[in-house]
Amino acid sequence: MITQTIASDAHDRLDAAGIRFASRLDGLPCYALFEGRARLDRDGENVALTDPAPEPLQNVSAAWQLRLEPAEAPAAAQPERR
């Protein structure tokens, strides 16, 4: 509830695009960006989240005791009805 109140105030009253805060796990910076106000600029190559998952995603998943599962294959495109 506290974080929602802070975010709401920053969004509504301060007209902020986002908030920077320290991670509770390691103190490194984390960012919360407000949709429609913030912009992300690429700072390197995209990392595909495929099977097998890249090492950074595996590390985060293990730290949070999450199980990664392969994504379902996309459904075949349905022909357009006329």
C-alpha cells in the first residue's frame, strides 16, 4: 500500500515519468516507469528469452525460487472468414 501511494503521488502530483529506488535484495538501483510518460532506449542487444533461458534469467528465477516452463507454440493463424 505504501509503494502504491508513493507511485500515485509521483504520477499525479509530481507528473513524474518514473521512480528510481534501491533493491531490497542487493541495494542496486531498480526503476519503475509510468506507462505513457517514460521511454526506454536500447543499451545493447536484445536477449532472447528462449529455451534454454539465458543465464541472467535463470539466476533471477533461482533466486526467487521460480520454475521456468517453455512457452506454448503459437496457434496457427485462422483463415479470414468472408
